[in-house]
Amino acid sequence: MPVHEIRHPLIRHKLGLMRRADISTKNFRELAQELGALLTYEATQDLPLEETSIEGWCGKVPVERIAGKKITVVPILRAGIGMLDGVLSLIPSAKVSVIGLARNEETLEAQTYLEKLVPEIDRRLAMIVDPMLATGGSLIATIDLLKQAGCKEIRALVLVAAPEGIRAVEAAHPDVRIYTAAIDERLDAHGYIVPGLGDAGDKIFGTR
Ligand code: URA
């Protein structure tokens, strides 16, 4: 099952705060970053380690370090920016690849308007960040694009996922693991997640 709903108490609590209709831009923004960091912690639990040694205060000390693939974080514009610093707070050396997608409000389909990928992306673990997995259109389009660029290992971090979106991503890309703070009830007629968070981009950027 490629979907991991993280039921950690801190995540449940912070997501509950984000659902308040009267939340301020400042609080919503801070919580999105904090949840980005907490989801990153969960999504990196299985990264392989290798043994090495360092010069410690009393001589050589065996230590471990993360081995293998380097990471690129892939925020989907614009709402993905709202989680980016949280992810980078735990993986500060990760390179950032930016994808710009706009949702056509009539067809609800994703259209790419920006694609700025880091070098050697085919040798990196890609961690996509986008707060809302609604229809799945943006996530599927981003995964398509990353796979075309040669990415072999892709994970997605989302704050809230709709069952419809999860099913669509699973059908198109069963190899991609999704980490989410909550799986909500459904999509409404406009493609918004219920109960969801409302328009996450507007709330992060204060444009509502
Ligand atoms: N995008 C959002 O910001 N919110 C939703 O509920 C769905 C898509």
C-alpha cells in the first residue's frame, strides 16, 4: 500500500489547528512548514545508512551517515512552497526542483507552466511536496514529468489527501509512496477536499 497516513499526535493536533476557518495567514503558514518537517521525518525513516568513522574528542569514533542517493525536494507551485522550508529544515543540503502547475478550473486538469529541475535528477530521490492531494491531477503530472527526466525513486508529501486522488495516483503510479497527515472524506463538486483546509495556496500566501 503506497499511502502512509501518519497518525502521530503532533501531526493530528497541528492539522486540527489548520482546519479552523478563522486561522491567520501566519499560523497557517507556520503549521504547514511544521507539518512539512514532521512528514519528512516519517518519509525518510528507511533511508539507508553507512558506517564511517570520525575523529572524536577521545580518538576515532564509529558513526553512521546517510548513504546512497542524494535528494531533490520538488515543491509544486505555488502551494508546495508552503511546506518547502519545513522539509529543508531536516534535509538542508537537498537541492530544489520547482514545478509550476495551474489547475484549469473547468476541466480540473493540471497544466505545466514551469519546470526547473536540478542537475543529475535521475540519480536523486525526489520528494514532491504539495499540501493538497485532491483529484491527483497535479501530482500525476509532476510524477510523469519526473519519470521522463529519469527519476526512479519518488515520494510525495501532502498534508491532506482525498480518497479520489489517492486512487488516481495509485492507478497511474503504484510505485510512488504517498505520506499524508490525513485522508479526508471526499472531493466536492469544485474539486475541493472535504473537510480539507480550503484553498491552501490562498491561505499560505494570504490571497484569500
Ligand atoms: N487545492 C486546495 O488548495 N484545496 C483543496 O481542497 C483542493 C485543491
